[in-house]
Amino acid sequence: MAKAPVLTPQAEDFPRWYQDVINKAELADNGPVRGTMVIRPYGYALWERMQQEMDARIKAAGARNAYFPLLIPQAHMAKEAEHVEGFAPELAVVTHGGGKQLEEPAVIRPTSEMIINEFFAKWVQSYRDLPLLVNQWANVVRWEMRTRAFLRTSEFLWQEGHTAHATFEEARDYAALIHREVYGDFMTNVLAMDVVPGRKTAAERFAGAINTLTLEGMMRDRKALQMGTSHELGQNFARAFDTSYLAKDGSRELVWQTSWGSSTRMVGGLIMTHGDDNGLRVPPRLAPVQAVVLAVKDDPAVLEAVRRVAAELADAGVRTEVDDRADVPFGRRAVDWELKGVPARVEIGPRDLAGGSGMLARRIPGGKEPVSLDTLPKVLPGLLEEDQALLLAQSRQLREENTTDVRTVEEAAEVASGGAWARVPWAVLGPEGEARLAADAVSVRCLVAEDGSVPASDDAPGTLALVGRAY
């Protein structure tokens, strides 16, 4: 086993461990303006893989990518009162441009409902124009007071989807489709995170929405992280922008809308869900590099074998990288790859080569064992799938072992304050109990049905509230 990198142990100081991983795995650095970050190449490679997987699912759901302006006229932000009130404290406003004061200040988008709805109102004329399904990959700015890399920064990268539909039912069903088939499938089957799908309470709902669906993940410090949300916007924005269509019967009707988004916060969630005291552990289906083949020594026969094995693994569909940096000590290189969480490390030296074998180190379960270089391309894909399943099982085990069913507000507060999640009947808790919990920095993360599904309404019989501390 490679020597562990110098990281603050999770049990000693989890926030410091998190920052150590970001620094030493070369994921990101602080930007020059407070609250901004520079995403380094390896961190961006993780985000690119997330983009690729998400983008494919978004397109399979029927949405197509577009791009809308970064700057929004400030007057637009006043068109939907609840939305504006929700984002007002976080707005960054441009007042000068070209060396002079602007006639009308412009807001740097905190989200794009306002600018997109202006164009939806132009593009939608008839029922034939519906549904209108649009997504954009972009950056947004929210002037956060307390920031942390990937989790909460003043500028971050994300995707935001916006749709318009003819009926309430179509919009409701599409928001649920995105929640389940795009976000839920990606987070479970690619990120290997055992997220809980649920419904936000009215107090936690997106500003301007009539319903918000969420996916909540438990981090290794037992705090919750909201990983992605899908919103039913009703007709609030359609009314503000007069986004209407000519129906088949000749009447003029307002559209029903959704919006949904996920961001680089998922990189933070990845770190805190799977990381250990040796650094990252990246799920194989996500990993930009699934296997690295290392030359133990600068030996011509070894270097030739390393490149051959890497090529064979690539041909077998494994994303592979060669590490033949002879000027860097082998131990240092092994530790660096372990820190970055690459799922498989194949080490080949002169003695290994003489026996036609190498050493296979698997980052996720840990451990190292000899492996035949001839059979490696056949067996490694299966081992990577085993490791993917193991991460999901560990994530589920953590959540199940740290979630307690309770019957009172006081019990829920005690469990959450003790560093776990509580499930309490929503009929017992209600908005009053939710407000009492908020005073102790505890929140209702979502509402769930007894069978784990998403309740159809806040007051559906048997609805449970999932309570905990959160990022």
C-alpha cells in the first residue's frame, strides 16, 4: 500500500480534510475575488465527465441546449416578486460599462428564469410550439457571504433547464421526469451516491415555484447536501411575462413551466461522500482516468510493456493513462494517484515483467495483488463495476445506519444536533415545528412517503419529514 498523503484525518477536522483534498488532489484554488475559485485541470475533468453524463440524459428527456446572456436588465428582476425577493441579497449589479454609468443597471444572472422567459414569450405563439424544452450550461453569480470551494461559491458552473407546457399535468410530469430519470439516475448510477428523492417544504421551496423536488445526499460527516432540484413554476412567470399560446379551441392560455438545475456542487458532494483519509475515491463510471499504468523503473522493456498494457486496456474500453515519469520517485507518483482517487493502479517493474505480471492496486476496496498482464484487459472492466457497486453500497449503509425514526419535534432536534438524520411524521412536525428546528440550524431536507417515494402533496397521508443539519 502506498504511503498515505499528509491529510488532516476526517475524524479530527472534516472541513480541514475537505480543503486538504481539494488542494493536494489539485482540484481547485481560490480565485482573486473573494468567494470565487479556479477549477484546476483534474477538477475540471471531473466536471466534464459529469457534464457528459448529464447532457446525454437531458437530451434523452427531450431538451436541447441553448445559451442566454449573462447580463439581465435590472428591471426584469422586478417582474416576479417572490423570485426577486428570494435572490435580492445575492445579486451582483453592474452599474458602469465603457467608462460611464449605465442608463439601466444590469444584474449578473443568479439564475435565468427572467431572461429566458422574455424569449419564451416571443417564441411561444401556438399550442404547436409546445412543449418548449431548453437547457443551458453556464456560469451564474450569487454573492455569497460564507463560501467554500465547490459547495458554495460566488460564481459557479451549472446547467439550468427551462420548459413551457400546455397543461399543469404536463409540467408536473416533466419536472418529475427530470428529477427521476436525469438527476436520480445520474447520481445513483454514475456518482454512486445513495441520494434521497423528496419534496421540499413550502419554506424550503425555490423562490417563485409552486413545488420543488430535491435529491439529498448524506456526506461522511452526516450532514446533508442538496445535490439537484427540479421545480414546478406553475404560471407565475408566464403571468409576469404574458407567455401565452393559442389553444386548439381558439382560446388564449398561459403556459405552465418548470426549471431545474445541478452544479459544480456535485464535485464537492463527490469528495465528501466517497473520500477517505487517503484522499478521493472516484466512482469508475465517472472517473476521467479509470486506470493508470505506472513504470516502477526507467527500463526500456518496462516502458514498452507499460505502453502496451495501457493500449490494451484502452482497447477494452478502460479510460487509461500512462505514468512513465522516471524523474519522479515511484512512491510519490503512487501516492499522487491514490490521492486523486483513480480506481485502478497497475504497477510494472523488471521483476514483475519477468513473470508476465504486474501489481494491481484498487483504490476503492483498498489492497494490492499480483495480476497477469495478459488477462488484465479482460478482468479489469468487471472489477471496476464491482468497485462502482461497492461505493453505492457504502453510501447507502452510511445513510441507513445514521437515520433514526422519531415521533416528536424534540427527538428530531436531538438526533439532528447529534450529527445524524431524523425521520419524523410531517403531521407531527408541520411548519411550526420546522421553524423551531431552524432556530437550532436544523432543517427539513425534504418530505418523503413511507415507502421512500415522493409524496404527491405536502399533506399526503403518511408523509415523513427528513431532518438534519446541512451544507
